[in-house]
Amino acid sequence: MVFEYAPAPESRSVVSFDSSYGLFIDGEFTDGAGTTMKTINPATEEVLSEVSVAGEEDVDRAVAAARKAFEKVWSRTPGSERAKYLYRIARILAERSREFAVAETLNNGKPIRESRDVDVPLASAYFFYYAGWADKLDHAGFGPAPRPHGVVGQVIPWNFPLLMLSWKIAPALATGNTVVIKPAETTPLTALLFADVLRQAGLPPGVVNILTGAGPTGAALVAHRGVDKIAFTGSTAVGKGIARAIAGTRKVATLELGGKAANIVFDDAPIDQTVEGIVNGIFFNQGQVCCAGSRLLVQENIHDELVERLKVRLGTLRVGDPMDKNTDVGAINSAAQLQRITDLVQAGEDEGAIRWSLDCGIPTNGFWFRPTLFTGVSQSHRIAQEEIFGPVLSVITFRTPAEAVAKANNTPYGLSAGIWTEKGSRILWMADQLRAGVVWANTFNKFDPTSPFGGYKESGYGREGGRHGLGPYLVEGTTR
Amino acid sequence: MTRTTAGAPPALRPWHRSAAEVAATAAGIVGTDSLTSANLGRYLHGLPGVDKVGADARAGMLSTRSIKTSAKAWALDAIISMIDLTTLEGADTPGKVRSLVAKARTPDPSDPGCPRPAAVCVYNDLVPVALEAVAGTGIHVAAVSTAFPSGRASRAVRLADTADAVSAGAHEIDMVIDRGAFLAGDYARVFEDIVAVREVCRSRPEPAHLKVILETGELVTYDNVRRASWLAMLAGADFIKTSTGKVNPAATLPVTVLMLEAVRDFAALTGVSVGVKPAGGIRGSKQAVHYLVAVNEVAGETWLDPELFRFGASSLLNDVLAQRRKLTTGAYTGPDYITID
């Protein structure tokens, strides 16, 4: 290679993890009653720290602290005051952005380019955005004086640990709720660093409590009688379990679950930007994105050309050390996830789809999967139906707009979709037909605090972000 | 510095193509022998569109690449070897041109190993002065012809202008297209202009190398940039160049990325590799490095060669020299340690 980019590693000296972390309850780190677990860097398998596994009594303590904070402090704090705390959090996150980006990359395996340019700036932006709403809730369209639910139990996934935390905590605090949040089992560290941001911002104790642990901790939080509302982002299977667990109780929930998005390309699409959009749609965050454009629906007459261009473009992707600023594709988050990807890709090959993987070196330690695309895929293949949650693209063809709509909607999911065409009228017509919460036109995987996000069908219910994101955290006010 | 010269065999280098070959290629691509404005327009407007938001985002991503240590050292030397060191002022004198050539001959007097720029770029009337000064160095002399920078003159005048430079011995001709004709949809006129200038370039045994300046700042839309790039390549341009440097905006990274996509696609279609030259406004090393990143990742490493990529610049060289010294000494020297001619 003529122009070989020398390694440009980000320094990890900007972040220091404690050797072990307790549970953040009532403004203090306290020891958990249960066991502990190790959390690792998925790119190297190095142990980064040890965190507590919260048991039922820890959940009790956290919920009690949140209840006390809600009743004594937070529900009595005017919106304009709550806004100040949120603005402070947003600013501190922005000031400490480098530290959080490095921490996120170390614990998640995502490239520093993405944590630096996407995750952390967006996390800060969500706090800024919801800070603006905190004193305007009476005018948000939820009745004259909407009220908070009380204590909110939140469970977030491992693919965007800090960003999902901000999506959950910012609207909850803006609306006057208090929070008990459980970060994912494999990626608790930025949430634990966030506890320090809360203290720096002077947030009253108990308003936000952070419990680490795995599935059972989340289940205990969801089932707890003191929790008024649940907010969950994660797999459809777990989401269904949550819906069952709270059925018949007074609890309300928003569930943001899996997806199998169609990224639909017409023959008049802006071809070079489309190729970029496809790459961003499925290889962003190693494809571990619930709204990833994992099904590429291509108009048949440009299939060969587009696939050829895509392969050339994939040849320039740089796979490897996530801490290198020039890395485009980092590590898969866990051994379990890598296994799931491997199994589904095997199923794709077994069912007769044609596999093409990027020919690139990958590190020996850690969890890695080469960017992969399948051609010759039809709707009946498992790789076209099941969420792979990895850097694997399935290419399907269509001939007419109606066929594209039918195939795009032919999935149990309905979180997102993309349309690529130069024809504006077709974009509007398609967007109207697609049963998906977000439809991107000539772009993909773009997030903004002002824009609502959420799914149809098995992709869940409720919306996060924008004005719509306030609704699930409020009980509608009525005129007295 | 190592550089591959592999890639297209010499016979495919565009400046060796005859007029008949160029015409045959163009007719084959457009699908007709009668290259009228209507036929050319149908073809150019049938090219895939460009989404501005996406194109800007792609350029933005390319400029986040972090080029350090050995990669930076390679890039700085490559940049120098790709520079067309330029002086295009009404006040240019023979003395000024000789100084410019002296700078090109010895960019860094303290380091004989420093590479030389590819060419010096001057106004037509100063070609003889520049040619005399570059003798024996391998540095090319490029002349801006065809009523540079506006191009607002009759074809006869523009051809005579070109003939002046070609007969004086200029190695490379930087011509401007008639942006007015392009914007009016008179594609055949632009096409024929380029073909005619090209014929003048070929009027001697060793043809002058033709760079076609699109003046992308005046074409405004990215769709126009793509169409103009293809029109120039169809007409046999050896290089497509963004700007004269006299109009704002001059070269931008998104526009250069679009042009790199165009030459990549043209090469895939015809086997002919056309060069790209961003010009105007590229002053910093870091900025120039990001252009090289774009070349590397968009058109591919074949284009990382002065035969296929150039920078039109006047002040870029000194910033690169300062960065180059910083890499060897570990510290920045002051501006007085770099010569200013």
C-alpha cells in the first residue's frame, strides 16, 4: 500500500477506572449485597474493573431513595430549577467529552471516531434539549399541568451505553420523575462515571440511582412495586418479558426493541452518497444498532453495479483497534454476541445466500467480525428475517415501488427504514406506506434530540426524543 | 519515497490518445456519433445525482483521518511532489518567475533531499522565462491559457492564446471552460472548445498536457460539477481542475471528492485515468493531507501520483516545509527559517 496510515491511538490516560465500583444509591456509592462481576474491554479482553451485581434488597434501597427524593425534593423543584441541573449535566458531559469517549470505547469496543463524534456529543445534546422543556411542560400539549409518574425504572442496552442513558435520564428528570437506571451487564462503566457528573452538577441525592447487574437485576427493578413507570431499550425477547411482567399492574412502559430495517435504493438514487449511506446504515457501531439498515432492498436493474461499488467501498474500511482514530469498524461487544452473529451468518450460507466478507486482518484477542454482505437473499432466509445485530448486510432485490414497500413491511419489526431516490414525490409516497417509526430519506442512522424515535409492531411502543418523548414520562393534566 | 508506477500501461495515459480515439470513446459513452448539446445534455443529465448533504458529510469524514509520523512524512513529501507552484498576478515580472523557479528547484536549502514540486504555473507570456529557468530540473512549466481566468473571448482568441504557450514550449496547458456556455446548456460548445484546445496541445511531437479548469465555484451545484467533469473527460481532458483561484469558493474538499469519483468511474468505464487538480485556497499541510486521504480512499492509490493528482497552490509549499522540518527536528522553527520566494 502506498499510503499506509500510521497508528494514531487516542491516549487512555484521560480516564481512570476504579478497580471496583459499588452501587450509586442516594447520592453515594455503596457496597452491593450480592456478588460482583468483571467488566472487560471487548477489543482486548482485558479486565477494566469489577462492578457489583445488585440484588433485590439493593433494588429496594434504590427505589426507596428515588421515592424519597421524588416526594421530598424533585417533585417540589420548579421546572426552571430542574432545567438548571440538566444544563449543568449537559455542559459537564461536553467538558469531559474526551474522557467519556475514551471510556465508552474501552468498555464497548466501538471506534473512538464514533464515540468522540457521535455518542458523547449527542448525549450532551439530549440533556441540553430536554433542559429546555423542563419549564415549558404546561405548553407541551399534555394538558394544562401534566404530572410526573414518580419513580421510573430504566434498563438500557450495551450498544450505546452513554447515549441510551441520556435518552432515558434527560426526559425523566425534565418531567420531574426520579430514576433508578440499570446499565447493561457488559458496559456499565460510563454510567458509573456519569454518577460523578451528577455529583459535580450538585443533583440532589436519590434523584438518579444507578444499579449495575445483569438480567435478574433488571427483572427485579421492573417487578418492583415501588416503580411507577418502566423505560426499556433492548431485545424484543426481553421486551416481551417486561410487557408480560407488568401486565395487569398500574405500571406504564415504553419499549424500544429490535429492528430489521429496509434500506431501499431506487435506480435514480445519488449513487455515491447511497453507498456511503448503506455503509453508515449497517457498519456504524459494527452493525450493533437496533435501527441498522440490515436489509438492503435494491432495484434489480442496478443491483450488480451497486454491489460492486459497495465492495470497493468496503475495501477502504479500516477494521481494528477501536482506540485508533482511523478505525472505522471496531470490536463486537461480547463473546456471546459474536457467537450469535457467527451462527446467523452460518445459517445464511446454509440457506444458499452468497457470502462476501472483507478480506482484512483482525486482532487475535477480543471479539471481531469482518464486515460481510450477502447477495441472493430472499425474504424467506433467516438472515432476512432475524435481527443479526452485527456487521452483516443482506441484499434483496425488487422491481417496483409497490414491491419494495411490500418487502420492506414484510417483517415482524418496524423501527426504521431508508429511501434513496432523487424523486421527492416518491420519497413522500414511500414514507407514507412504510410501517416504521423513522424513515430516513437519502441518509441513514441520523439522530437528533428534537426528533422522536420508536417502533411499530415488535419494535416496541412509545417514542423517545423530541416533544413526543416527554409524553411517556407524564400523566396528562386536566382542567380542575 | 517509494511510489508505485504500476496501474494503467503508458499507452492508456490520456495524453497519448489521438483525437480520433477520444471522439470514438465519447461517442461510445454517449451512444451517438452526433455530439450535439441535446445528446450530450441527455447523457450528462442521466448521470446519477449528487446529494449535497451526503457529499459534504463524506468529505467531513475523510477530513477526520489522523495522519501521524511515518504516514505524515510520506504525505508531506508526496504533497510537495504534486504541487504546481503558482504565480498568477497581473504584476508578475520575469524576476518574480525566476524566483519562483528557484524556490521550486531548491524548496529547502538546508535539505537537498527535499522533493521538488511537479511544475510551476504562470501566465502565458512568462512561459519562455520559466522554461529557461527550469532547464535540466524535470520541473514542468504550466501555462494558464484560453483567456484565463474568465474565458470570455472568442474561440479564435483563446486558441491563439493557447498556441502562444504551446509554441513557446509549455509542458502543460491549464485552460478554462466557458462557464456561461455550460450554464446555458450549450454543452457542445464547451466540448468543442476543449477538443480544439486539445488539438493545439497536440500540434507538436511531444503534446502539451491539458488540464481543464471547471471553475466549480461558478458552476455552484454539485450536479453541475459532476456533469462538467464528465464533459471535460469526454472531450479528452488529461486533468480536470477545480478552479482558477480567482473565484470564491475555489477548491473545496467535497468538490474534489466528487471529481475523484468522476475520474474513478470514468477509468472503470474506459480504462483511461484522468487526473484531478484542486486549486486555490489550499494553504495548510493538514488540509492538503486530507486531500491525499480523499485521493487514497475515493479514487484509489493509483491516483497518488503527480501524473494523476496535483495541487494548484502558491503558499502551501512553505507550510509543508515547516511541517517537514518539525518532523525531523521535533520542534517548529520560525517563519524566517523558510525562504519566501
